[in-house]
Amino acid sequence: MAQSKLFHIKSITEFHRQAGIPLPENPVISIIDYSKIHLPENNVSAAFDFYSISIKRDLDYILWPANI
């Protein structure tokens, strides 16, 4: 299996640039529609220097925290 390319994203603004979406109005918070992101490769991983909260929709299963 091919190893994924790791991107180190240091800021929300940098994430917007890498994703090819308009720059955020506020540099410390952003709401992103992931269907509008165009990544150059399918096999990528990212490490962020900021917190990220994601919402997944239309799952056929329930995700539980590992400590439950």
C-alpha cells in the first residue's frame, strides 16, 4: 500500500489556501463545506496546529468514543 503524503497545516488561513477555497473572514474560526474542497491527491493526511470539529452526516453506524 502506498504511503500517504503528510501535510502540516499551521493555520486556518493556510488550510483555506491548500484546499482552494476563499480565505476566511476571521483568522481564528471558520466553517467549511467539505464538499467544496478540492485536494490534489486522494492519498493525503494532515496534521493541524489548531483544533478542528467535524460533523458527519448520513452514517449507517454510530461512532463511540474509545473510553466508553
